[in-house]
Amino acid sequence: MNCPALRPAACQPVRLRGLFAKYRLALAVPSLALLAACSSTGTYPSLAIREVETRMQAQPAKADAEAAPALPSPDADLTTRLDGLVAVARSANTRFAQKRPAAERAVAASGNRASDAWSAAQIALADLESSRSAAMTALADLDQLYFAARDEAPLETSPKAEAIAAAREQVQGWIADEDAVITKLSGRLSGA
């Protein structure tokens, strides 16, 4: 076969095809020999159900042998610490409640931003926020205790974690109420 001189690449596939046609038989024989070597004439075990498998029965799990140990209840030290943190937060909430009327009056009397009354309202609001800080610190301590208790028993809530959660919930309730008051007063003050 003659290829035109200008297009020798066009004839390349035809040359390769002819080359493979000559050696096809030469390549097929060793391939078949390799495949024959991979097969064996040995016998394999049957996949049928064996007699032992028909007699097997499922056994129920031994519940009493694998019963989970009881989770620890809060000890006296933890109970004392929880009571102390709740008392700190309660005291902060009481101080907040005592300072709230003065802050409300100062915000209601505030004038424009350049006035002395507005500055006095800012100071009263800051004083109200600072009285809440002890409750925030107590809540942070309760959070750390709760996360440590949950880390000890991650799959179940232990009595220890439940006691801490109850204290946290009480303190969070006070702080949520205080936050609502501060947000409301700040909104009125910034609108003045």
C-alpha cells in the first residue's frame, strides 16, 4: 500500500492494523496458555448447608452479665459547689433587681446624647450590666462542670450531669431575664 507523500500519518492506522493481523495468532496462543495455567481441576467444598449449620440456634444476649454500671451520683463536694454557684448567681440577680428601677428611671429621663442625663443613664446601664457579671461567671463555671460530667458518661446523662444541668437552667433563666431588661433599656437609650 502506498501512502501519499503529503499525508503519511493517514496511513499509520492501516500499517498497525496489518501488523497486528500478522501477530494476532502469535499473541493469542500464549494468552490462552496463561489462562489455562490459572484454572485448576481440584475439587472445592460444597456451598450447600452443612449439618452443623442446621443445628445452630441463636442465643439471647446475657442481659445481666453485660449490665452497664450505675452512673455516679453527685458527691457532697459537687453538691456544695453547685449550691455555692447558684447562691452567687442568686445574689447577683438580687443586686440586678435592686439596681433595675434606678436604671429604668435614668434611661426614661435621658435626653439627647450630649446631655448629662444621657451620660447618667449610660452609667446606670453599665452598673446594671456589671451587677450581672457574677451570674455570668457562675454560669461559665457550671458550663465547665456540665461538659466534664457529660464527657465522663457521653452515652447517658448521669445523675451528676442532671444535677449540674438543673443548676445551669436556673442560672440561665436569671441571666436570660437580665439580658432582656438590658436589651430593652439599651434600645430605649440608643433611640434617644
